[in-house]
Amino acid sequence: MNDFTYHAPTTLNEALAALGAEGAKVIAGGHSLLPVMKLNLAAPTDLVSLAGVPGLADIADGGDSVTVGAMCTHAQVAGSAIVQARIPALTAMADGIGDAQVRNAGTIGGSVAHNDPAADYPAACVALGATIVTDRREIHSDDFFQGMFMTPLEDDEVITAVRFPVPSRASYAKFANPASKYAIAGVMVAQGPAGVRVAVTGASGDGVFRVGEMEAALGESFSAEAVAGIAVSSDGMLSDTAAGAQYRAHLVAVMAKRAVAACG
Amino acid sequence: MSGNGTGIGASVKRKEDTRFLTGRGRYTDDINLPGQLYGHILRSPVAHADIGGIDTSAAMAAPGVHAVFTGKDMEGVGGIPTGWLIHSKDGSPMVEPAHPALALGKVRYVGDCVAIVVAETREQAKEAANLVDVDYRDLPAVASIEAAEANGAAQVFDEAPGNVCYDWEVGDRAATDAAFENAAHVVSIDVVNNRLVPNAIEPRAAIANFDPATSEYTLYTTSQNPHLVRLLLGAFVLGLPEHKLRIVAPDVGGGFGSKIPHYAEEAILTWTAGRLGRPVKWTCERIDAFKSDTHGRDHISTAKLALDADGKFLGLHVTTKANLGAYLSTFATCVPTYLYGILFAGPYTTPAVYCEVKSFFTNTVPVDALRGAGRPEATYLLERLVDKAAHELGMDRVEIRRKNFVREFPYQTPVALQYDQGDYDATLDLALDASDWAGFEARRAESAARGKLRGIGISTFIEACGIAPSAVVGSLGARAGLYESGSVRVHPTGSVSVFTGTHSHGQGHETTFAQIVSDMLGVDFDAVDVVHGDSAKIPFGMGTYGSRSLAVGGTAIYLAVEKVIEKGRKIAAHLLEASVEDIEFENGSFTVAGTDRSTSLGEVALTAYVPHNYPEGLEPGLEETAFYDPLNFTFPAGTHVAEVEVDPETGEVELVAVTGADDVGRVINPMIVAGQLHGGLAHGIGQALMEECVYQDDGQLATGSYLDYTMPRAADLPNFSINHNTTLCTHNPLGVKGVGEVGSIGIPPAVINAVIDALRPLGVNDMAMPATSQRVWQAIRQAQG
């Protein structure tokens, strides 16, 4: 690991100022960043921690939406009474991320900013039509997840919160890699103001994607049977020792069916 | 043997757990010596390459760096030796290429040691290692057995044509061939035994020191057998006499076989400490452990079983190819031969057995013992084959086993071993009962109603533990004896120190050995401490592996205690003014037979050290040592049953029940035995369902971290049903056999047999380990066309 300067700002403005340095990087839970730094795959000159910035770890019920502060850990989201009451599918998803240590360290903001193709949050954000709130703008999830590890965030831009519209029903089904517990196929199905959405994580080399054919079928008839016959192409699917492309594509279809069934 | 609250047979809480559970264990990495430097081992990033040159100048100039050494610096230092010479069928000795501690001219696997960078801090050494410029000139790699034996395959060593190390056999080929000619049925099987990464929780570490005042080297290292390291490192690598080389293996956090071998890093560290005159410390990181701890298993086999019309086994023919990796690790060559081929009688009366094993060099991490070491590979093949025979002959899986069990002991197998004792029907009955085998069909129907496929599988097995005797193993190529030493020192006031040449790295010897000694001497359990792991304290030792510690090391201690008692009788006779023949010893008291005249062990001990009133001609002191060389292996045996539920949509296998019925000989501490069985079962279940070390064709490790290599977790496992039926070993005084490897030997075939049983209704008749969800899904899809 390279040497770096650690910044512990106590206001968002201080954090943004520190991020102005060339080679600076935000650190939230550090659960994705630190491992790659240890392998010398990332070598930021400055790490700017958001841990001391107040107001970034609140969860607020906005009536037709729930806003989750960027520094909320997965455990915090999983344990939130507000999230449980309004979007129980998000509770279940957060509770299924990694293991207890990961859930106590990793944050929603870090996960979303990193946009790992096997992370769970991108599927939740896209299916629920979430908005990513930063220090300077709001970005709809449809525009935010631009492919593996790619987002429109600028180098010095800080996510402050994620705002989830409350769906009428939603559910997340994940088939986890048995070793890493990352998603091999994670499917969030949601029915909300914007209609039915089916978002898939873990499977594609391009990161989270929607399955239009399933969304259309569910729009007609919201039932597991409606999606049961819909195959997902293995083109562009990831392939590794745990799951080849065809198996992944198959699992996407199975997880989608199970997520719909679990919506009730 | 009183069987009291802390004696033999009692579930005494482990002495060592107080320090382990409160963070007060003293592991190698906890040790820091004044003035120590840190070494970082630079490892090859490529599987096979000529080293064009190494430029260390930039690394040498980096902050804090004291030295950078490469293979050229160590040229002339002896290579890392192997412990067992195997001869091929034609009588020729195996190919035994040099294994330089630091690569010389060539690297042969990803992880091969290329240089050591020594600096003031660990971080400086690691950073500077990035500055060592190695000119790797890539060569084609052979990363699997198939690649190694292919026509025109790259050569790992010039002196090993076709990458073959040896082509070995055991058993009577002609008799076996004849058995097949007379067979009513012949059943064949092809199996792969998947390569595993050992994954002890404590990564390897070492700290070496040279004391110029005494010319003595000390190496603290994570070893299962410190004396063996001293022998190999001292006599073969560095040329140091035993009295100038001390090896300490302090608390060690798990070994599973991966800490048996003498590793190159131990030689590099010790040599470097001598060169620099400063202590040098190295701790392996997990990511380096994956590519430098010896791996296990990795066999490809084909076998056929000859049966008569009634399902009686007539003959077994096994052909195996084994992957030894890039260099011959300490026990690499004997694991797929003398710990494998001689197991193929199993618990059965098969009259003719023949096994041939061809072992290959590949550009992969060296392969050595891993929990079970050869015996899991043999048991897996045999129990898969027996199940397949039952299926093809339309016989009941239990009945075919029962029909072939050995029932008369001693039993001489056609492959060298002689079983002294056992009762295979008893453990089979126990397992069938405890697993409710008879009620399985109702459970299958219940699962089917939920859309799940349920299966049940069985394996009946024997294992051979405590490899011995020395004269026999020597004649088979072992370069060391396989006895053990034990010393018992009764102190003047009656407390006892026990010194054992075995090494405890999770087994609980400090507790079980203390139970034996306190029981035999009638002293408090807390008055007995067990010392192990230091070549300066222990007379000699062969260490801990192959489930040998209790059967061999425990017996040595037993014999030393007997000597103590014998000497005590002489002192007591003097004190009691009686003849030695009349002195009886029981519960810590020496008594004149038929009288109430007695004296305590404490009195006798004090007299031994303050010999004012003492037998003429008897040496003072009360301390005895025994070396024990067993007459035979011990033969634990048992039946394991696994029950699974398969999700046919995803291919996921859920293990819903595991039943073990084991005969491990006399149990000293039931709680520790249960723990060993649980651990071994988890290990075996890992192999059956999750663990698989995968190399890419270019020799890169595809499963090089916990992101890709699946270890069993607690949540993956059901509660285990553990049951015992005990027959005593006939050739050691405690009647003990061994338990540490039972689970990893017995359970894998039971699990796979269960998976196949679940999938048979879909037309699936074969399944490879590990039965991952993807593999099961593919099998279902193939069967359904």
C-alpha cells in the first residue's frame, strides 16, 4: 500500500476542499477501496473520510419516498424501522449483503459510488427508481449506473444520500457466490409509480441492467407465471469459476421468478 | 485407569483454551526479537520462465532496506529435500530434481520464491520488493495432469521426461487380472479427486536468529514437526549440526498437513539471519498462502471392480495419476503411494487388489499431505465404485457392503496392511439406526412435495493411522523413522512435566496427554503440564500428522510413566523396608501388598531428589524417557451417512443431515474427539461440496483468494450426529487408534453418493467433487437433453 494523507473533515465543505487535491479519493466504509489499495491496484495520494461529517447517516421518511444518508452502513439500513415499514425489500436486501463484518463497515454511498457489477444496491436503486443525491446535483439511477465501475460522478463529487420512491410492492432474490457472497444473479422486482421494474445485478459485465421483456409481461399480469417462460440471453454475461454465462442467465430467470413470487 | 473426573475417558475442558480464548496464545508472529528485521519473499508471478537476470539495485537503494538476496546468493546451499524415496515398477528410483530454496535460473510455479528483501519494517520490505527487476522469459506451462502428460508437453524438469516422477505399483497384478477373467460383473468408474488449498487459520510465519556468541541458530516457525524441520534444514540444507540449530514451533493455528513440510522460506530466513547477524522475521499474507502453502489431493483415477454373481468382490484394479506440483515437498511422494494404494482393501475382503500410480510434475504449487493424505482419495474412489456396483447390479447399497465386510481379525489385505481389530457391522448398524436410514423414503416424498430432490448416501471405510513401524517404512523408502519420544519428569514436590515429540496445533494434547499421565500416576490433572514444540526441550520427535500423536506419542508417554512407576517402586520398597516385588502402585500410592503400609508418589519423588535415605546403587531423580516404535498402523473405521436436498432449478445442494458412526479406539477425551470429528467432517464436506483449487491453463491460480475459493461456513453445515462403537487397538497399551482425519476421509463419498441418489430420478448417474450448484445444474440439464 502506498503512503497517503488521511483527511478527517468535520463539514461537507472541508471534505470537498480536501477532495480538490489531485489524486484524492473519498473513503466511506472503505470496504471496496482498502482491499484494492492493499493490492496496489489503487494508489490515492489523499483519502478524505466522510465519517466525521454530520448528517450523512440519517434515514428519513419523506412520505412517498425514503431517503437514506450516504454513510449509512448496510447494517443500519437493514435495522431501520423506517426502511422496514416502507420498503421491506430494501431491508431484506441490505441484510443479505456479504457477512456481518461487511454490513457493519460498508455503506450505501460507497457501494453506489463504486458500482461493482456484483453489488446488490445497484439493482435496488434501478428497480425502485432511486435518485442519487450529491453535494451538487441529483442523478436518477437510470443515468447513474453506466457500466462496470462507471458512474457520472466527478472526481471531487460526494454522494450525500439516496432517495428511494416507496413502491407498492417489491422483492429482491439473490443467488450469491458461495465464496464471496457477492451476487451471481441478484434480481430486484418492484412495482411503483413508474410501473414495474426488473433490475439485475451480478450477472452482466456491464453491471446492473433491466429486463424489458419481464417488465412488460409483469405489467400485463404481475405473477411468477408471467415471467416463468422468459429466458434471459447469456450474451454479455460474466463468467467465472462459480458460474459461467449460461448458468448466470438461467439463474437470472429463476431469481426473477422467485422475486416476483415473494412480492405476494 | 481410574476414569475419574479428569482421567482417561473424561470430557475435561482443554487446558490450552484459557490462553487461546483470552488472546494470550503465543504464535510465531507474536514473537519479536531485539533488533529484528523483516523479510519479504518476492514470488514468481508466472508459472514457468527462465530468469534472464535479476536487478536488485533499485530495491537495495529503497528506504530501510538492508539486503536483497536471490538464488545466485544462495547457490551452493543445499536444496530442499524430500522425505520419501519411491521406486517405479521397473525398480528405478523416482526422479528427484533439485529444489533450490530461492529459484535458480528458472521459476516453476506462480509463488516460487525468487528473492528475499530484508528491511527495517515489513512495509519497507514489501514496497522494495516491487523494485526488484526480474527478467522473466516465459516458457510454456503445464498446469494440470492432462497438460503434463500430453504429447510435446513442456518439461518442468529436463531430467523428468514426460514430467513423470515415478510410475509405482502395489498389489498382485496377475492375480487381479485373473480375478477379472472369472468375474460375473465388472463395474468401472472414472473419478477426479479435486485439488484443495489447506487454509489453516494462522498463515505460515518464521523468525530466524543467529547468536554469534554461541554460534547457535534459532528458528521459530509454524510447524507440525519441529524436529523434522531441524533434521531437514540442518542436515540437508544448511549443514548445521543439531546442537547449533534450535527449532521452536510455539502455538500453531492449525496445520492440516500444510505445516508438515520443511519449506524453502525456513531455509531462506535462517540463512539470511546468519548472513546479516540480525533476527529476520517473515509472516505470510493470506494471498501468498494460497500460492505457497502446499496444496492437497489432485488425482485422476480410473478403476474397475470384479464381482461374482452374488455381488462378492473378486478383484479391484486402480490406475491413478497424481499431481505433485513443481517440486517434491517433504511427504509429496508417499501420499499418493504408501498412504493411498495400500488402502484399497477398505473394509472389504476383496482377495486381489492392484493399484498403479503415475505421478507428475506440473507448474503448480507443490502438493503434500492434507488431512487424510491419500486415504481420502482412496476412500472416495472405493466408496463411489461400490455404490456404482450396487446400482449396476441392482443390489441394495447397504447389502453389498455387508456382503463383503472383513469379519475375522487379524486380517491380512492383499495390499500390505494387516488389520488388527474392527467391527464394521457394528458401526454400520449404528449409522443406519442413527440416520433413520429406513425412514428415508418418507423424507424423500416430503421433499418432493416441496419441489426438492432428496438423496441419501453412505460410505463404509477404514483408515490407517500412525504410520509405522520404522523398519517397514524404511524398507519402503521413508528417510526417517516413525517412532515417537515421550519424557515424564516428576518434580521433587510431585508435580509433573511431560515432554512429547508430537506437536499440538489444535489437537488438544496439553489436555489429553495430561489426562493420561494424571490418571496413571494418580496426581492432580492440574499438576501435569505438557511441553511440546521446542527441539531444545524435547529429546526427539517426529511430530504430528497422520493421526499419530495419541497412538504413537501417547504410547511413548505411557511407557515413560511405566518406567517412572517402576523406579518409584524401588524407592518405595526402600522406604517401606519391603521387597520391590511386593510393592503395588495405585491411585498415587505405593503399598506393600496385603498390608496398609504405603507411601505416596510425592514422598517417593522428594526422596528421589533428596536421597538421604535411598536405595544403594539407584540413581537419584525421577524422570524417564521412552521411545516407542509401533508394531503396526492403527485402523480406525466407521460408517458415514449424508442426506442432501437438491434444488433442481438452481442446482443448489443443501446438506440436511450428517451421521457418523466411528470406531476410533479408546477415547481419552470425548469432547475433544467430538471436536476432531466435527472439524474433519466440515473439511470433508468442504471438499465434497465447495472447495476446488483451479488453475488456468497458463498456470495462474484462478481461485487465489476467498473471493473465489469456497470454504465451508458454519451456516453451510447441519448438526452432526456423532456415534461411537469402540474396539481397542490390539498393539498399543492404551488401545487407541486416531481420530483427526476420520471426517475428511469418510464423509466425501457419502455426500456425493447422496447427491447422485437425489439426482438418479432425473437420469444423473455421476457427479464430480465439488458438487457445486453449477455442476449439479449442468448435470441435470445434460441428463434432460
